[in-house]
Amino acid sequence: MTTPLRPLAVLGAGTMGHGIAYAALAAGYPVRLYDVWAPQLAKASGAIAGIAAKGVELGKLAKDEAEAVVGRLTTTTVVAEAVRDAAMVIEAAPEKVDLKLALLSEVQAAAPADAVIASNTSALSITEMAAVLDRPARMGGMHFFNPVHKMKLVEIVRALDTSDDTVAAMQQVAAAMGKETVLIRESPGFITSRINAMIGNEAFYMLQEGVASARDIDKALKLGLNHPMGPFELGDLVGLDTRLSILQYLHRTLGEKFRPCPLLEQHVKAGRVGRKAGRGVYDY
Ligand SMILES: NC(=O)c1ccc[n+]([C@@H]2O[C@H](COP(=O)([O-])OP(=O)(O)OC[C@H]3O[C@@H](n4cnc5c(N)ncnc54)[C@H](O)[C@@H]3O)[C@@H](O)[C@H]2O)c1
């Protein structure tokens, strides 16, 4: 008989948290999902059951497996309850440093001494977060992609004090979830956001210089470089305001080559921030 897996706690039950919880449940972990807001936990439980049901419909999951996945989930609005018996805690709370630091202090007071603590932050410093812990060696980054149950990659981030054991534990959990990993020494934008910001910004410079139309730049990247979406289509989808704030951060931390293109800044000033506004580079 195999030993049952120790639970995994997921903190924050939003877009990323519910997806990470599903991936962990499907890998066989009992999952304790925490959120400050009870209705969000109900919504996340419904979304998790929905992903499992879709899996059954597509023939990827047997009906009893889907029931077992949902059965391994417990939800709570109390941090200590979520983390008290967890082998790993994955933090997926809002991207605000003060909020994350306060949450981590609560985690450390209640989690087992050997628990690995991973943050799903998109851009904040894991080293700064680990500094609030007694055991910074037990903390690292696990950067998942949206939607988590479909996206294959997890960027594993080694902060200044992250130990080899912690890196190995994060890699092992990601592999159990069926994900591929890449290992990164902590650096702004990791691999994906840094490259993606550069491509999006360069596309705006080309548009500003009149090198080609937006449609042709998108078409060239899709058909010539095999990108699934063009940089303007993607920017409009994510939101040009979000794209600009990532670039501003990379410009501050990594220097001149990330200076946001003036044409991108103009789009944001004009409120042309993408699909959500009905207008970005394209009209919707
Ligand atoms: N959305 C993405 O595409 C994406 C991709 C990779 C990483 N991330 C990162 O993942 C994290 C979560 O992002 P999201 O998109 O899931 O956000 P979200 O707003 O969808 O969800 C955040 C959840 O955290 C809850 N929350 C608020 N305060 C909290 C607290 N003190 N403790 C615990 N939970 C709290 C909210 O109720 C909400 O349910 C952020 O750090 C973000 O940068 C997001």
C-alpha cells in the first residue's frame, strides 16, 4: 500500500489559486484551499468541479476519479487551518507586496517546520518575501500560467537563500501535476515575462516607426515565427495597461532596453487598453 500524500495548501482561491488547487488535486494531493472571502471559496469549488466534469466529458478522467479529485478538496477562511499539516504551501494571493508579507508571517506561525513555501507571484521578489520567514531556505517561487490546468510550464524560482532541497521539492510537485519546469535564479520577469515584454515593446516601436501595419506585424509573428498569437492581439487581450506596468517595472530593474515605447504609453493615456475597453491597437 502506498503512503498517502501529505496535504498541499493553496492560499488565494482566485484565477490562479483554483487552477493550482485543481492541478494538485488531480495529482493526488489532499488540498486545503484558503481565501479571505467565503463566497470566493464556493466559486472556486464550483470551478474545480467544473474542470473535473469537463475532464470526464472529454474522456480524460473516469467518473470515480473526478469524484475523488473533488473529494480531496477542503476549503477554509482560516490560514492556520489551511497550512497546519501541509507539506507545501503555494501562495496565490493578490500581487501586493504588503499583503503577501503579512500572509507569509501568518503561514510561518502555523505551518509545520519542514513545509516548503512557494509563491506564484508574477514579478515580486521572492527573496524579499523569504526574508520575513525564520527559514528562508524553505521558500522559492512556482510561477504557473493561466489557465493552470491547460498550460504545461511552471517556472521554478530560486531566491537568494532557497535550498537545493526546496528546489527539488518544488520540481517534484510540479512534475506530479504533469508540468514541465525551468529553473531560474531570481530575476525580474523570470524568463517568460521578460522575453514577452521585449517582443511586445519592440512591436510597438516598429508600428511607431511605420515599419509595417499592426495586422502585418501580427501576421508575420504568427506565420513566420509560429507564435500562436501576434504581439498586438496578445497585448489587447492581456490589457495594454498591464503590459505597460510590467515594462515600467523591467525598465526600473533591468535598465534602458525595457524603456516603454511612447506609442504604447499613448494608447494607455487614451484609455485604449485593449479588449476590456473595446479598443486597443484594434477595435472590438
Ligand atoms: N492571472 C494570471 O494570469 C497570473 C499568472 C501567473 C501568476 N499570477 C499571480 O498569481 C497571484 C494571484 O493572481 P490571480 O490572477 O489569481 O488573482 P485573483 O484576483 O484572481 O485572485 C486572488 C484571490 O486572493 C484572495 N485574497 C485577497 N486577499 C487575500 C489574502 N490576504 N490572503 C489570501 N487570499 C486573499 C481574493 O479574494 C482572490 O480570490 C498574483 O500574485 C499574480 O501576480 C497571475
